[in-house]
Amino acid sequence: MNRVWVVLTSALTFTVAALVLITALGNEARAALGAKASSADDDNRALGFAKSATVTVNSLVADESTKNKQKIRQFRNASGDIYAVTWTGHLDEKALPQLLGAYAGDYAKSQQQNPPKQAVIPFRKVITKTVVVEFWNMRKMVLGKAYVPKLLPEGVKPEQISTH
């Protein structure tokens, strides 16, 4: 019982800290989602990542950045607007608001209204009016994806935006 309480308390503390950070950063963060692809360099500097490649995943172009065993992909359209980001590996608490950018506040509000009911959830999908954020928490691997439905290029389905 005590161990369960510690896990739940830790998860709640992290969630509250993340929400406070997201709210505090708001639109002042130099974020990628919804911005021009040139903001990827700002994200990399802020998060300590280095751009490693431009890749094509399921016919979609993404700028890929890495740090240790972590990977971030920022998917961009022909105009250079970033419509989706994916990540592999545990990101620190400032990474998600940085990657969500102008959409971080909407996500934080949704998290406050609908907090996770468990400490560890294998899959969670948060749908707001402006952004969709998905998390997979598998044994020894954490994956995530965020996208703005109204920015998806014509013919692109959310299933095509891959973390692999």
C-alpha cells in the first residue's frame, strides 16, 4: 500500500509540476509545433539536442534531433510549417511545453480538467480543441506524438506520423 501511495504521489507531483511549467512558459517558449521549421534550431538549443538528419517517414519529411538515446522528429509541410512532433525516450519536464509551443496552454488546461487516473498508463490520448497528444509508456520505452489536425497537409492521416 505504501509503495502504491509513493508512486501515485510521485506521478501527481510530476503532473502538477509539468502543468505549472507549461502554464508559466505559455507562448513565450520558442516552440516548434505550428511554427516554421527554422524554430527546430531553437528547440534543439533549449533542450540540448543536436540535429542529426532530415528523414522521410511514411512519405512525410521530418527533421530529426537526438540526445543520448532520445529522439525528436519535427514533421514539416512544403511551406516549412511544423504540423507534428514525435519523441522517443524519456523527456524532461521542459521538453513537452517547448515542443507544443503555442498549443501548450490548451494541453495543460485539458490535463487539469482530465488528469490521469493512474501513475503509469500504457497509452493516453489527449484531444483538445487545437492539438492531439498521444503517449505510449511501454516497458523501458516511452514514445509520444503531438499534432495539430488543422495543420495536417492534405491527404496526411495521423496514423502516418510515426515515432519509428
